[in-house]
Amino acid sequence: PSTQGTASGSLYADDGVSITPLTSTTVNFSYKQSQLTVTGKFGYALGVNVSRVRFLGVGSAPKAVEVNGQKVKNSAYSWDKGNQVLDVTLNTTFTRGFTVQHS
């Protein structure tokens, strides 16, 4: 994240061959106040899973982590104090939006 604690980005994918693809996927990523929000139009099947989300610059161990508003087990995430990195295991298909919150 930036010095203000925010980040954003986007992803576009289609079949990579067609001049005018019939379907495409456009995903927007937004990080603010310790929450990653992923939204978009998932029209083109990417055929991949989101195995994990990695947060950089997390200065203290999280007290809780939630995926789509549901608290996850402690075994579903790890925090590296030395590198200030939080890894959250998702293993979900990349066919819809989701949120990941740490506190």
C-alpha cells in the first residue's frame, strides 16, 4: 500500500486471440483500511484459482482475518514479523468478487 495505506489496480483478460472477443473479465482491486475488495465482471472463464492473498507492510500480527465477512481459522493465515507480510489462504475459483479484511 501507499503511505496513505491504500492501493488499487485492475485486471483485464480475454481469449487473447479474437480481435473482438465475445467475453472478457475485468476485475478491480481496492485496498483501504485493512480491507481488500475485489469486484468486477467475470465473463471470461480464466480457469484459475486464487490460492492466497498477500498483504505487504502489515506491522503487527492480526487479531482476526475475515474472508467475505466470515472469520477464518488461524491456520488459514500466517504473519511474518520480520518482513511484515500477511498471507491469507483462499483456494477459491476466480469467478466472482470477494473481500479479505485483517484487523
